Amino acid sequence: MPDILGWRRTFGIVTPSTNTVVQPEYDDMRPPGVTNHIGRMHIPNDPVQSDDDFAELIRRIDFALEAALERVLTAEPDHIILGISAESVWNGGMAAARAIQKRVDTMTGGKPFTQAADALPVALDALGVRGKIGLVTPYFPVADGHLKAYLREIGCEVVAAKHLSRPGPVAIGQTTLEALRDAVDEVNVKDAQAIVQFGANLPFGALAATAEAWIGKPVIAINTATYWHALRSAGIKDQKQGHGRLLSTH
């Protein structure tokens, strides 16, 4: 029997407990008949002051996956979304993504599953982009190699990157729009066909939509790409303005 409010789809979303952006951004994109249900991956809001600190943050998030998934599965969602992007490609690109998928499948019995590593190449294809891109993240430089290796694997070359080195998990969600605009301008080099943003707690969705107008190129926010992919995978093709080219035209 379908859920009364989520009669088209119920999404079970796992995201870090410190994340203040995924839930509101996903809710803003939610069409009628779709509901979002959050399971929090418990991590402390410890300071991040170095590459080693950031690597430890990713380790803690990865360790918390199963417990959060166990909680959200009690709502019997139709489809699982991983609301964090770095974990999806850390230490192995698409191989890392397949390992996460296997862990999720083991617990869910094979429910439909969406994560950033799978969503981004589909989004790029929908926008006609493969090649040279600018990259914006809230991460420390330790993430650079992981992301560039993954992006090469899906056919993209990073020609400019800005890692904002935010000082803690909650601080990522407190990044100012001015800092984000400056980051977009910095990586919007002549050769870049598009701008791609990683970091699910970076409040980038609305800015990405407006940035497309001022730079005249696709600007892909990772939360938008991930939620768009989940909707389209479920056969839900509603278009919605204010969230960039993906949701308004594809």
C-alpha cells in the first residue's frame, strides 16, 4: 500500500548529523507526492584544521553509515539516498562507490539507491558536458587527489579547483554566499565547460542556479544532481524552476 503523503516515492536519506543543508535543499526540490525521511550519521562537530583532521572526519562518517541506515529503514522507504558526496568517491572513485552500494544493498535487500558518484556523470551527460571543469569544495586539500581521480574516471579534467578548507563540519553550512561567489569566479577559467561543486553541506544549490545565468555555463550543485538523479531514477520527471538547468529542463 502506498504512503498517503509519499504516494509517488518515499526517500530514506542518510546524511551526517552535523549537516544543516541536505535536508532543506532536498525539501526545496521535493515535488508533490514525494517525501524525504532523514537518518543521521552521528559524528561530532570537531574542529578540522588539517588534512589529517579531514581524513579522520571522512572515516567517522563512513563508520556511521550502517547505524543511520538501520534507523531510516524503519520508515520502510522506497529508495535510499546517500546525502554526502565525499564518502561516495573516497579512496577509490567508482570502486569506492560500488563498495558503498554493496554495503547498502546488504542491509536493504537491494532497494533503489542513489549516491553522488553515480548521479554526477548522468547529470553531466544530461547537460552535454564531459571534459574540462572547474571544481568547488569546502574540503581540505587532501580531498583534491580523491576527487580528481574520480572525475578523470568519469571523463572530466579539473582545470581549476578551489578548496575552501572550512574549519569544521557545521562550519561548512555557514559558508557565506560571498565566499561561494568568489569561488565560482575563481574556477570559472576560460577552458572550463562547467563548474561542479562537491560537499553536501555547502549551501550551494540556489547560488548554482543563479550562477548559471551570470557565467553562461552549467553550474552543478552536488545536492541538486543527487536528488535529481533519485527522482529521474524513480520515473519522476517533474520540472521545477529555481534549481538550475537539471531540474528545470531535464
